[in-house]
Amino acid sequence: MSSESQNSVSNLIVTLTTLIFAITSMITVYISGSAWRDERESVRPYLTFYTSPEVRFSPLKQLVFSFTFQNAGLHPAGNLHIQTTIIDSELSGPPLHTDQYSLVNDISQNSTADLLIKLDNPGPIKKPVQMKPQYIIISLKYSDPVLGKGHEQIFYLKWAGIVDGNITPVFHASREDKNRILNSYPKINTKSKLQ
């Protein structure tokens, strides 16, 4: 084999080895970046329901939905803005309730924050015997003061109303319910309404 052929084979081996090391380095960088993003996501603030939502009538005959959120993340949740919307389950007419709330204090790890939605009694009776099912949409927008990143969570809930004088519990809405809500109320874009 001539020296020119040996050089050419040697250059080919060096090129292939360099290419393999470059590809390996790129994969390592990608895996490291992915692991870093996963780690950041695992320590971010994350709000969950601390207890099951409660529904009751207040002494002023208002229908009250009570929610308690807990920060299950490691970082605190700061500048919490909440937007609530309640719509009839038949998805007709304007929303029955829309409101915004803000919480100034940070919610540290394992701390809780309460949300009360009060609706005036629509009927002349103190406690109605029947009340139609409703959807409750709660949008939580907050920041991670440690990393300076904003987060948003949207809960789609369904309340079956009052049946034969009994107040029913609140459950998470199904995916089909969520799609029906978004199709019927495209203007209920909670992301754009929160500041």
C-alpha cells in the first residue's frame, strides 16, 4: 500500500473518529440540557388543590364555592392572579360570573391560599331545591421569584348543581367538557385577560 493510500485511510479514520466524538458531544449536551430543564421544572412552584372544593350557602344566602390551593413545588409562588369564570353547563348565554383576584404575599412550599367565589342567590328562596349544573374555570397565573419565570395553570371544573335540595360536590371537568367550553366560549381566553 502506498504512503498516499495510507494517508488517505488514516485521514478517513481520523475524520470518522472526530465525527463520532462530535455526535457524542452533541447528544451529551442535549441530554444535559434536557435534564437541567427537567430539574428546573421539578422545583418550580406548582399549585394543587389542598382539599376538595366545598359548596355551601353563607348566612347572607349567597352560594359560596371555597377552594384551598397548596404550593406543592419547592420554589415560592409570587404575584398570584386568579381569574374565575362560571358558566351554565348548557353553554348558552353569557357567563354567570367573572371576577379577578390578586394575592400580594408569596406562597411558600407547602403553604396554602384560599379562594372564595360568592354568588348571590338567584331565587327568592333561601336555599333553592334545584339548581342547574355549572362549569367553573379557574386560571392561576403566578411567578417563580427565584428563577424569574411566569407560570399559568387553568382548572376546568364541573359542579352538578343542587338536586332535590342537596348540594352536589365539585369535580374536574372531562376533556370533552373542556373542549365544549372552549368551542362555545372562544373569548374565554383566560391567558389574555390576566395581567
